Amino acid sequence: MNHIGIAGTGYVGLVTGVCLAEVGHHVTCLDISEEKIALLRSGKSTIFEPGLDEMLQKNIREERLHFTTDRTEAYHGKDMIFIAVGTPEGENGQADLSYVRQAAADIADTVTNDIIVVTKSTVPVGTNEMVEDIIRSQSTIDVHAVSNPEFLREGNAIYDAFHGDRIVIGGNHEPAVQKVAALYEPFDIPVVQTDTKSAELIKYASNAFLATKISFINEIANICEITGANVEAVAKGMGLDKRIGTQFLKAGIGFGGSCFPKDTKALTSMSAEAGYEFRMLNAVLEVNELQHNKLMEKANEYSAIHRGTKTAVLGLAFKPNTDDTRDSPAIHMIEELQRKGADIIAYDPIATDKMKAVFPDLTYTDSLEEALSGAETAFIITDWQQIKEQTPDFFTKLMKRPLIFDGRNCFDPGEMLSGGIHYHSIGRSG
Ligand code: UGA
């Protein structure tokens, strides 16, 4: 059992803290927001994540998990401190490391024993060295920084924490690396041990590669539309080749979320800074931007949207099973519809509150029926199960004119057509 402090209770910090407590470690999570800490102490998580609240409450009750705004309580006398603060998009797409620097300075200021600092935040190559330099230059303690990037998917984070494909641990001080590896023994997930810089790069390379797969299949979808092929058949035929793999070949309206757009830009920018132009990634980002316009282009072909057209936007989260709307393709879609003067009603089962911060004056509903009632056009942005399980009847009964533009290929075009719906999707006829 280790005593662990965690800087930052965002997605990564909170899930890491809860899961490390679950396997028996003693964890104290630190955040600057009093409000957030009060909520977490009461056993309510600040994000929607299946299974998280239950595990949070259990570990608080069993006194392995604590939340505080007090640095000394979080850092003093610990075996390890995890840095899990945000690294938002900064100037020219670079990762903004100001929160990481601050966390390192705070550790130097608070900790009196020798310490292992584990960096979970997604950070550019060289950041762990920088963290060590900051702490060494501002204190007399001995510090070893270990890179331990996070590969959790939102909506599946607890499952991934216990069943992930790998745990990456990168460090140049073997005893520190071994101590971090020992933390994860109960998880029974293969550990990949590398030097620090390679571990830092594995995270960016993985996210950028997955983003590349998505932009690639989206371009194939565009070719399918021109030639009459079907992107789903193509993806299946490609994906069964084990060297390609079936996952992340789902065509749609482009990737969003707090990671892929930010990390792809950060890797491009990191490469440029190192004097190397990562040409492919520029294209991946460009294709993604163009793909965000796809549904509107289709709607324009059919002159579907005019001033006052009653329009339902179905799904606001960047993907299902999360209330996260950061960089969601829905944002782009709503902006385009507003430009056209559409009368918009936006639906999401759980993400409306988050979207209100972006579009405070939009009309929202958490009822799918209400969104579609009397609508002339509907745009499907997130493939929520609740949307996918509907039949053509459901739409024809509620909508005034059943015209649907589906950015996630939720339905079979033939069934929609025979159900009386004018249905347009991505990379398929129909
Ligand atoms: C992603 C990675 O998958 C995680 O491994 C990583 O830990 C995380 O970023 C992170 O860096 O923290 P996440 O952002 O939760 O996880 O979402 P994904 O499930 O990867 O989806 C990202 C976007 O790609 C979504 O907008 C999704 O709709 C889109 N997508 C995904 C597609 O358009 N097609 C696909 O085939 C797959």
C-alpha cells in the first residue's frame, strides 16, 4: 500500500485516484476549486462516467480516498505524487504547460521527503525532465519523474482502468520505475517500460494515429459517396485484415472531444518546434475540419434549411455515454445552422447543461420526442443508443417533414427509405 497525492481532479486525476484507492492505496486528491472538492467529498463525481460514483463513495467510506484543497495535506509525506492537471491547447496548438509547471513548483514548495513524481497529464517530450528541473532548482529534495500516460476512454474509463491494453511507464531511474510498476500489479494489465521521452511520445503517437484512422475512413467515405460504394462494407473488408483492425474505422462527421483535436495539434506543433514538419497530421486535421461541414453540405444540396426551418439537433456530446461537449462536432453544426437562421431545438440525454455554457440562448430539451415534434429537418450528431434504437415510424409520426441527415450512420438507409424517410448519411447511398 502506498500513500499517493494527486494534483488535479479532472477526468484523468479523478478516475486514477478512485481506481488506485479501489486496489488498496491511500489516495489524497487535490484541486483548487472548493466547490468541486465539496461535491467530491460528498461522494458525487463532477463528471458523468458509468460506475464512477459507486466506486467513489465506497472508497471514501472505507477511508482510502480523500479530497482536499490543501496542498500540504495532499503532498506532505507521500510516497508518490501524480500530476494529472490539464494541458489545454495553447498558442499555435502547443500544449499549455502552465498548470504542470505550477504543480511542480507547489511540490517543491511543500514536500520535504524524497519523492517520485508521476506524470499522467498528456505532455510533450521533455516535460518530465522539466518537472525534475523545477523541483530540484526550487528545493533540496531528491526527485525522480516517471511518465505514465493515460489511455482511458471517456464513457469507459473505469472499465479501461481495469482492463486496458497496456500500462506505459517511462523513466530513467530504475527503482522509481519499479515502484510505479508495483502500484499497478493488481490491475493485471501488461506493462510497457520505456525511457521517459518515449513514454511521453507514445501517448501523442497513439491518439494521433487513431485520429488518422478516422480521417482516413472519412476520406474513403467521401470517395464512396462519389462512386456509389458503401463505406461500411469497405471498412469491414479492410478491418478484418488483422494488420488494419476493425476499430476506429467508423466514418462520421469527424472526431471531437478533449483529446484527439488537441493532441494531434500538439504533436504537429511539437514536431515543428523540433524542426520537423509532420505533414500527415496537418492533413488529418484539415480532413476533420472539412468533415464537420459534411451534413450541412448535404442539407444545402437539398435546400433543407431556410430562415425559420424547424430543425432538431440530436446529440450534443462528442460521443455517446459522456456529457462532455468539448470540441464536439455539434458545436460546429449549431453555428452553421444559426448562420442560416434555422429555428433550432437541441436534444441530448445528459449533455444539455454543458452545452448551455457554449450556446446559452439555444432551445434545449432532454426529450427526444419533443425535439422531433413538428421538426422539418433533423441532424443526428451523436450515436446515442436511445436514438439508434428508434424505428422509422417514430420519426414519421413526430416530424412534420421526415428529412434526416445522419452524421453517425445510425440507421439502415434501405429501411429508412421504405419507412418513408428522406434519409442521408455518410459514405453510403442514402
Ligand atoms: C481518446 C482515446 O481513445 C483514449 O485512448 C485516450 O486516453 C483519450 O482520448 C485521452 O487522450 O484522454 P476519448 O477522447 O474519450 O478517448 O474518445 P474516443 O472514443 O477515442 O473518440 C474520439 C472521437 O472520435 C469521438 O468524437 C468519436 O465519435 C470519434 N470516432 C471514434 C469516430 O468518428 N470514428 C471512430 O471509428 C471512432
